[in-house]
Amino acid sequence: MYKPKDLRTYLLKAVKDLGRDPEKLHIFIDEGGSRATGTAGLSFEYDYILNLILTDIGPDLDLVFVPLLAWMRVHQKEAFANPENAKKALRFEVDMNSAESLDLSIKLALTERTIVKREDGGKLHIQHAAEPQLTPEFSDEFWQLYAGGDLLAEWEVPKAP
């Protein structure tokens, strides 16, 4: 699986508070499964809930959700392709520690296709397939998120692997 590591790297760059203190970001995989088609090949798809836990962060959730939605648009775009998928694609819970601090748990419904090709001599080659991309793609290479005059987050537009 590549998405958990990719998302971690992306969020540490995008969200300044997490970049300064990466120990605030925890990632777990819950309710994982895999589906194979039953054909002669061994290709399959991972299906799981990725649980992001951010601890002791500021009270503005937008600084996490805007870059996260940009990442999802590249890496799990079908999550928002229809209203039924969108209802389950991203769920969250908040624990208010104080007026200035909260803990945030975000659950993302993710899938990853794994292509397994047979080569001569019984060798198998594994490739993690990138998601089909939007047309047109993002027009800007770099984004910044502001609330009033305050810079909340900045990031390079997510790229498909």
C-alpha cells in the first residue's frame, strides 16, 4: 500500500503545525480487506479505512481539511463521484482539549489497486496502480490557504504516483 505513507508525507509538508511536530500525526488502518476477481490472475484491490489522528492541534479544522480534500481529489477521486460514496468517504470526530487545542480523528474510505503480472519462469511483478486523474488537472502547482491575513497551510498540488 502506498497511500498511507504518501498522505503522511503530504500532510507533514502541507500543515505547518504537523511539519514542526510530526509526532502529532498518527495513522492507523482499520477494517482492511482485499478483493480479488476470481480470474486466473492474482491482481486485487485493497479496501480499508485509514484513520488519521492529529493530537493537540489548533482549533481551525480548515487547515487540515482543505489540503486533505486536495489529496483525496488526486488519490481517491471516486470517493466524491456520487452522493452515496461521498457520505462515507470522509468522517471525523473531535475532542476539544481546550479553547486552543483539539484532537482530531479523520476516517477516510480508501482503495488501492494492485496489479500482479506473471513473467517468464514463474516470476510475479507487482505494481500499485495510480488512480485515474481528473480532466483537466489542477492548474496551479502550489497552493496557500489563508484565513484573513493568516497563512494556515501551504502545499504543492498532490501528484499521482
